[in-house]
Amino acid sequence: MNIDTSGKIPNNVDLAGDRALQRALEHWQPGFLGWWGEMGPEGSPAHEIYLRTAVSVERDGWAHFDFVRMPDYRWGIFLAPATPGRVIHFGEHKGEPAWQEVPGEYRSMLRRIIVTQGDTEPASVEQQRRLGLTCPSLYDLRNLFQVNVEEGRHLWAMVYLLHRHFGRDGREEAEALLERRSGNQDNPRLLGAFNEATPDWLSFFMFTFFTDRDGKFQLSALAESGFDPLARTTRFMLTEEAHHMFVGITGVGRILQRTAEVMAQQKTDDPARLRTLGVIDLPTMQRYLNFHFSVTLDLFGSDNSSNAATYYTTGLKGRFEEGGIDDDHQLKDRAYPVIDVEGGIIVEREVPALKALNENLRDDYIKDTVAGVERWNRVLQKAGVDFRLGVPHKAFNRRIGSFAGVRVSPEGRVVSEAEWQANVRSWLPSLEDRAFVQSLMGRVTEPGKFANWIAPPERGINGKPVDFEYVRFN
């Protein structure tokens, strides 16, 4: 399934064979480019960047690397190859042929799913638009820009579905995706985490580790959908999403490595002393971790959700790796444990598994996250540092679900408001923490050079050396 690159919009969905759809998307395209010019990476239009662009949707050789100016980047529409004879494998429609068109009775629900996913894509570009002005290296600047253009392509992926399958309503929703703004009080993005600021590179690396990992799990659940165009679209998005998480896990790992090097050289673990030496101390890293983990957990929604049950029962959204789960894939008589607060303590209770699907997906995410954090701990262990990062309790600092407004310590103990206020500066980044991290954010643009607070990567991109000129300034 090679991609047609001859038209204005690269695609493998035969746009040329549907002229009305092609005209509609070409009409939307200038608005997208206008949004990108206004809200995309600041100060970058003239840069030539070593970017990858999709040229196929097959497993091998799917991307081409070359220098390109971002206004000239070829955003397109790509669906993973169709699976002949694919059937719906969960919910009430289990065993029926997968839908190629939207079932009328599920139209509004499916549109809501697509719009919510689509809204996260431009939001992250908006959150990160000024980071290029404080890049720690050309290698990192290029990775930021790669994440940005792929989030833009993921927006195209959802807009295609809206235009192709939802008529006038879909076109209006596609326009609205360009009108909302991250953090705007009057017209914010739909989900809370995508209205948070990303003012520094530590926040960016944490975001790509934690929040893009949420994207992995949400996209994986949608890749199970009985609506085949959505499943095929999200399957290909996952191919690109893997790089975003790589940026996060290696970025934080490199910060830890550099801090550990300075700790060994200076024989100190004192946070104040390490700050004077221009690196990020480990307790601050833990506080940033606590914040980004807890904010991301809210993206999974309520732990007892009738909407989640409906999405599953109707075949619109499955579980993570649904096909590998050994059950009836309908869950009518099954239960799942969730936690709640009773009498000032956290207790576990069982609810119908269908209503606990958000919690089920959240638990899968937590397991995956813990494994990633252990990779960071191995960096510290290898350096001989006696400090371990930990994932806080899933009830900590929550704003959605049973624990919204409940004060819970990182260890999972319900605390009073007074105790929370007495300890919150030890648990979450303070204004002083953020100001310190911000103070480190200079701009390093000499090939092969890196800011003092982060170590170089082990290897470059696509076989290029670490000191390759990944971004050319014009």
C-alpha cells in the first residue's frame, strides 16, 4: 500500500477517486496551515530539519528521512492495510463483519470518540510551540520537531474520518479542532492535561513519556474498534507514537545520567548544591514525575463509567490488546476491582467489569509506566546512585473519578487538607522548582554540543552520528 504523493494531500485512501472528499479536505488544508503558522513551533519556518516522512504503511521501510522545511512538510492520510474478512471481536456485535461505514445508531458516540482523540493532537503542538527557543541540542530540537509534525499528521488522520464519514457535522467538528486553543479560558482543549503548560524541556520529556504513553493505550483500544476505518487509522498512528515515547524515556534518562555524573564528580547528593552546579536534583525529578503521572491518569476518565461500558458493548472501543485476553469478550457477568474511600481509608470493591473498563485500561497503563520508570532507575543504579524514582499511588492528586478532591499522599494514605498543604511542596513541583528548571533552559545549537543539564544520547538518528547537523538555520 504505497502512498500517492502526487496530489496536494499524500494519501493511501484513493482521494483522487472521491473528488467531493478531496475538495473538502483541500478546502480544510489552508486552515490547517494557517493554524500551524500561528500555533506551530515558534521561529521555525525557515529551518531545514532532518525529518522522517511516511512513504508506506508496511512494517518495513515505511519512512523516508531527509531535510525539509516544516511549512513544506507533506502531512497526509494513511490507513494501515485492511485485514481481509475482519470481524468485530468483542461486545454485542462479536462475530459480525467489521463496519466500513458508520452505523447510524452509533453515529454520535463514534463522532465524540474521534473528536476527543483528534483534539489532543493539535493541543500538544500548542503546548510545545516555544520549546525550540530553549533547545538543549540540535538532536533534541530535531526530535521536538518530529513529534510536532507527527501530532499534526495525527490531526489529519482524525479529520479525514470526520470528513469522510460524518458529512456536515464532521466538517464543522474539523473546523472546531482548529479553533480551540490549549489553555485558553474561553475555548480550551477538551481534556485537562492538554491545557497544562509545557514551559521547559523536563516537562516536555515527562509529557512524551507519560502523556504520549496514554496515547499508546487509547490508540490501542481504538485499534480494536469494530469501525474498521478507525481501527486501521489508529494502527498506523501507533507506528509514529512509538517515537514520541522514545523521546520521553531517553530524554529523562539522559537528564538522570548527567545529574548522576555530577553527583559522582562532586561527591554530593545535596539538592541545593547540585542546583548551583547547573543540574536537576533527583527530588525535583520525582516531583515532576508525580505531577505528570497523576495528571495523565485523569485522561482515562472515571473509574466507574457507563460511557466506557457503552463504547465496549457497541463494539466501538475495545481493551488494550483485546485479542490476547482470555475471556468471552462481552463481560456481561464479570467484575473488576476499583478503589474508593470509606471512613478515611482507601478500600477495594468490585464493580461490573463493563463499567470499570477505564480503570482496567488505566491499570494496564500503570504497569507499563512502572516498567519504564524502572529503566530510569537502572540508569541511577549503574551510576552507583542510591536513589530510586517511584510511581505515586493512583489516587494521588486526582481531579477526575472517585478521588477527585480527595487528598491522598504519594504512598496512598488519605490525609487532611492541613497535612496536604504542609507536604505538597515535597510531593509536587513548586513555583521555585519550576523557576529553577526554567533558569537552565538556554539554547544550544552547535552540532554535537549539549546543555550542561543533559547527557548526549548513545546514538544518533537513522544511523547519523550524534554530532550531525540535524537542523540547519537559514
